Amino acid sequence: MKNIKNTAITAVLGFALVATLAACTAPNDNVADPKPSGTSTSTPAPDNTSKPAMDIPVGTVVDPSTPLVDTQKAYALPDGTYVVVDKTQPLPESVVNDVTAKSSATVAVHGDGAEPSTLNDNAKARAEQKSAIQSTTGKKVIVAWDMVGFPTREASDSGVKVHFWMLDGVTGSPLLSSRAEAEAKIAEYLAGRTDAAEFSVVWATQ
């Protein structure tokens, strides 16, 4: 009787052990596949933000996102193209033509240097145009504005407005009667300056 009891206990224990092993080895659909250990072997995406800045010849047509050296900018022309400008070099002809046209259009509307009711608005418009040139080219700018008004006491006494040049960007913003005088004054101002190459002169004519 004792042997029969022991045999029954042994059988029960054996069955439990088999069931436990079966549960441990059965696949589990709810468990994610194990991830491989170590560093991934996938290829990283290219990093386009680390491209080195390039020193590109002035006047070259470029994509506006092209990385340029500190002295250069990509200037947007009216036709939608961008060209390289450098604050230490003369502006390319296409850029000179564009800033001259825009400045001339500004002074044609805001070039009255005598009418009290429009003085502030005219001065603001001219200042904004000069600032725009400096911002988009990186250059220091002298704008020779072709103005109308009373640049001298004689003109004021006569009551007749005359054309004159105001040199915006030269110390004191001098008023000159002729372009020849304006050119001489600008040359005098730039003579001997160590940063003379960084200046650009714009002639805004009415």
C-alpha cells in the first residue's frame, strides 16, 4: 500500500514538472523581438549643416543657402538670382545698377529738402533705403542724394528751389552744388581711411 502511495506522488510531481517546462519553452506572441545589443549598423543621414564656408568670387551666381565666408553675402537681384558680394571689394555691376535704381526711385519721391510738411517722412525713407543697402551688401555706404531745396542762403533768399547733392554717410552730411564738388568731397573723406575698401558710393539721381 505504501509503494502504491509513493508511486502516485511521484507521478503527480512528474506531470507538474513537464507542464512547467512546456510553459517556459512555448512561444509568446505578445513579447517583442529581442533587440540586438551593441552599436547599430544603420548608415546615418548626411549632415548638411556642417558644410565649410566658401570664399567665392564676387559676382558669382549662387544658391542663397550657400555657406559663405564672413565678409560675403548673397545679394538678391530683381530677377530672382543671387550673386556674391564682399564688403572688402567693389560691388558687381549688377548690384550697383540695382541699388542705384532703388535709391534713385526713393529720392525722386523723397528728395525735397525744403518742404517742412514732408521733411520727416522724406528723411525716414532715405534712411531706410541706405540701411537696406548696407544690410544686403555688408558694405559701408555713402549715398549722394540728388535733392531739391535751399542748400545756400542765396537760394533761400531767392525762394527758388535748386538741385544739390547731400552726402549721406560723410561726416556732417555736407550739401554741395555740383556733382564734381560732391565727388571731390567723397574722395577727401575716404583718403587715408584704413577701411576705405569697405565703402560703396551710390549716386541717387532724380
